[in-house]
Amino acid sequence: MGKKIGKRPKRKMKLPLPGSYLIATEGIQTEVLYFKQLAAEVKQTYDGFKNRIEVTVPSLTIRGTGVSNLTLVEQVAEIIQVSPNLFEHVWLVFDKDDIPLDYFDNAIQSAHQRGWHVAWSNDSFELWYLLHFEYLNAAIDREEYKRKLTGYLQQAGIAAHYEKNATKILTLLTRDKRLAAIRLAKKLEGQYLPNTPFHQRNPGTTVHVLVEELMVLEKIACQLREQK
């Protein structure tokens, strides 16, 4: 007697986990260190709310991938495919890098088409760091970014040189300076027409959009505490 053919088991539908974030970064050091610090700050503000069912406690997953642009888009798709839950918010963090110009633009557009967000930097993530200290509206090379950040570290007396994988720069990125960086990033964003290709927005960054969103999460937690 042949094997009884039954109905195929239904594939379980994955549902977005409320308040869940996947932040996938090109770099495996600089960006990871930075966003892990911000994630720790968010987590700290929600201490004590874990068992309150009416409060959505954010869950932030930071993944350094070592790949960028379109390759990062493809890798994030794979991460999501094997994840037991869907992430409610997906962010990709990458630089322009030394690649064909259309690769950068296509990667941003491809992510947007999937409903994801992109915290991009042109030319370097260090632009976001630098905006904590000064406004920059002219393109400079990556060595100049390092030189400028080295100057601020030396001025504070905490390091002789800026290094991508070092945490010392993070001690200078205070909340007040973060707010200043957001303001300057918005000012920089406003100097370009909306239809300007992303690769032509140099200097330019949208890291502030993600950072501002994380700060809103902290603000919500503070408001909840005041209601207790």
C-alpha cells in the first residue's frame, strides 16, 4: 500500500516583534561600538519596564557584517530569512566607499524598496562623528577626517590619535554634542535638492535619522517613568 499523502504542514507565519530593531552595519568595529553604546543607553532607560505588558520594551540587535552597499542588502535579507522573528524596524548603516557611483545609489534604493531604512554616509561614517564638533559642507578625504578627529582627541587630552576601533572618541560624544550633530546633519541635508543623487551628496549623512529615532525611544521611557 502506498504511503498516505497528507496535507503539507502549514508554514508558520513570522510576525514582527514589536519594538524590535535590526541595525546591520558595514563596519565590524567603529559603527558596532557606536550603536552598541546607544543601544545600551536605550536599554538602561527601560530598566524596570520589562514585566509591564502595556509597555513595549525595545529590542535592539546590532550586527557588524564587514560588507557594504548591495552586498549588505543581500546579507540582511539572509539574516531576516533565518531569524525566528521578523524585525519591526530594519536599518542598514554603510558608507559610499570606493565603488562605482551607481552601486551606492542602487543599494539605498534597493533597501528602501524592501521597506528598510538606510543610515548612509558620504564619504565616511566619521562625518557623523565630526558633526559633533563642527559643521562641514565641503568634501574632504578620509585622512582629513582622521586628522580633524585626532585634533579633538588631543585637545581633550584623552588620545594621541584617532583610531577607528577605539572607544575613546565615544567619551566625547555627549548628549549635548549629539543634539548639535543632529542639528548640523539636518542643516547639511538641507543644502541638497531632494532629487540630488545620493553619491553627489558629499558630504552628507542620514545617520542622524536613526540616532534621533533611538533618542525618541529614550524619551518615551522617561515619560512613562513620570507617569508612575
